[in-house]
Amino acid sequence: MLITFEGIDGSGKSTQISLLKDKLTSVGKTVRVFREPGGTQISEEIRELLLNTEFHIDSVTELLLFSSARSQLMSEEVLPALEKGEVVILDRFYDSTTAYQGYGRKSLPLNQIQQINSIASHGRTPDFTFYLRLSLDESNHRRAHLSKDRMERAGDEFFANVIKGFDDLAEQEERFIVIEASQSIEVIHESIVKRLSSKLL
């Protein structure tokens, strides 16, 4: 099973992924967790390029770099794990590309981005996508004390468009499960476990 987590920075994805992994492992599931971009040597190298504040990267180049990192991760790690019957959890997947590079950067028309997403994911669609929805104000508040990478320096208008992208996807895709990220960690975790209980627990 492929489970993805989406949302803007500060929404608590990493925390919830860690809790879910522990829960699934406790009931005997083999769980693999990867972040995007990253998860393989090549993908991590691409990540360093993408987040480096010293670089100006063309928006189409950015889109293709994210997609290249994804393709390598899928080929090298995700697809083999799924074939073994393992549970794979991804911290971001191609919905982030649609939201960030599509709605945020407006790098290409959305239909073209969807085609690239399909190619880069090797045609694999998530079984569940948990969208931890957070307001821009709350995201800024939670991240105020942190240094910002190249993506995080894009500005409020950019991130408002990214949020709209995720909201639109949540309306369009049945696999999206929207959870308000302003709730407590425990409540969010319980909501996630409840949605997966009939499939994995």
C-alpha cells in the first residue's frame, strides 16, 4: 500500500508519519518511509540543488528536477517495496508538484504537469493521501524561528496559491483525506488511524 502525506511546511507531516509508522509496525507491518525529494543517493543530490538558496532555478527546470528525483525513488525503492507487500509512506508525492510548481510557480499548464507526474511516478497512484490542511498564517507562525531554504523563501502569495492547489486537489481526488492540521497531534493521529483501520489494522 502506498500512503502519501501532503500539506504546506509546518503542517506536521513528519510527526504524523513517524506516529503512523510506529503504529503500523506495532501490528506487524513492514513500513518504509521516504521523503521527497530524496530517498536515494541521486534523489538526495537533486534535493540539495533544489533547496540551495544560492541558485536561481528556472521554474520548468525545478519541475523536472523534482520529477527526476521522484522517478529514481520510485524505481529504486518504492516499487520494489510495494511488490514485496510492504507499506510505503511518502512525505510528499506528485500532488506537491501540482500544488507547488503548478499553482505556485505556474511553470506549465496543469494538464502537462499531470502527464509529467504520471511518467515520474511510473504510473503509480497513492492508495491514500492525507492532506494536513493548515492556514498560511499558522504555517508562518510555526516556522518563524526556522531558517528558510530556497523553496520556503518564495513568499506569501506563492504559498497562498499552493494552498489553493492542495484544496482543489482535495475536491477532485477521492483518495484525498483532509485533516485540519490545527488540531492536536493526538487527535490528528487518531483520525489517520481510524481511516486506515479497515485496510491495515
